[in-house]
Amino acid sequence: MNDLINSLFSHRTIRKYSAQPVSDGLLEELLNAGCRSSTTGNMQVYSIIVTRDEARKRALLPLHFNQKMVTEAQVLLTFCADFNRFVKWCILRDAIPGYDNFLSFMTAAIDAIIATQTVCIAAEARGLGICYLGTTTYMAHKIIEVLGLPRGVIPVTSITLGWPDENPEQPDRLPLEAIVHKENYSDYTDESIAEFYRFKEQREDSAQFIKENNKQTLAQVFTDIRYKKEDNLYFSHTFLQVLKDQGFMNQ
């Protein structure tokens, strides 16, 4: 158990991987661990797409904004909200499903994300490295095409997985008191916000981000460069269309 806790506190984002193979047996162990995750009503309304094929990884590469680890990692895993399988079972057993709505998508997305994190924890406990790809929802409509996902299935997150070929610095995290609220939500004052974000703002890499983007504060790097309002609106519109096309917006 101590090894598991240590791996959680040792988490690093791995973007460079060695050519050492991830065995089928080890991958199956990790996937089995993921499938033991908590799930709403024991429905397991998610699916995991395993991509090892080099040509398929190259097809997915531009959909993940050409991040090199997509093709360099031994394995790419795409976790999908999936009511397709469950709905077919219901129909086969003379039950009338009512899962073509936004709440059902959220149920399946939560299931998928919990399974994702369990696989990540299991992988790191075995010495493997992972990188979470936030690009999955941005390009969900194209990933659906490449992976041949039917109606009722939507990709919600992806991870690269393999043996690390680097040992990067751990990413910074906000202090616990910035995240945890006891008994009820305690809203933040200007003073507490400044205190909680001070370490992040004073990092050397933060100063570099500010300089290279010609900004005055780290917050401006996020709002003006990395996660701009116009991008958020565009990808929101695109993803809402994916929800409609995949059958989750019959409100």
C-alpha cells in the first residue's frame, strides 16, 4: 500500500518514452484494474480503445495537436462515454432505455474518467509513465471518425502510456487549503487568492511563460494565450454538436 501512495505523490507528466515494449499481459492487468473502478449503478457505461498500431496513431496525431508522445508512446488509450452497449442489452432483454439525454452522457463521462484515473494509478505503480491529453474533447468529432465510434459513444479523455525516457520536475499544485473546504464552501478573499497562487506565480517557468508571451501576469497567459474565450466558445459549440450527433441531447 505504501508503494501505491508513494506513486501518487511521485506523479509526473511523461512526454518522452523509451522503445521498451509494454507487454500485452501488463496492459491487460492495467485495463482490468481500470474496469474495477467505481461506476454509476454498476452499469460500466464506458469503453476503452487501445491503439498500438503506428498508422492509427499517426492518424490520431493531428487530432491531438501533433503532440509527439501520441506516436512515440507504446500505447494510446482513448476512454469513451458509452451507452451503446448498455442500450443494446436493454433492448435485447425487452427493457425500454431512456438514455438519449445530457444527464446520461454525464453519467457515462464520469464513469469513463474514473476508469481513466484508475488505469493511470495502476500504471504509475508499475513504473510506467502517462500523459493526459486534454485535446480529446476538442477534436471528439474527428476522433469518432478515426476510431469508428458508433452513436451513443463519445471520447472524453485519452492518455499516452509507456516506459519513461525522462524524469521531469513534478508539476506544481495548489496547497491543500486552497482546494479543501470543511463542512461548507468558504469563498475566497483577494488576500487568500494571492496567497494560494503565490508559489505558482513565482516559479521560474511561470516567469518564462509570461516573458515569452509578452504578458504582465501568469493569469493573462491562461486567459489570452492558452485557453482563450473564443477557443472555448468554438470547442464548446463543436462538442455540443457531437453530443447531438451521438444521440445525447433528446431533452
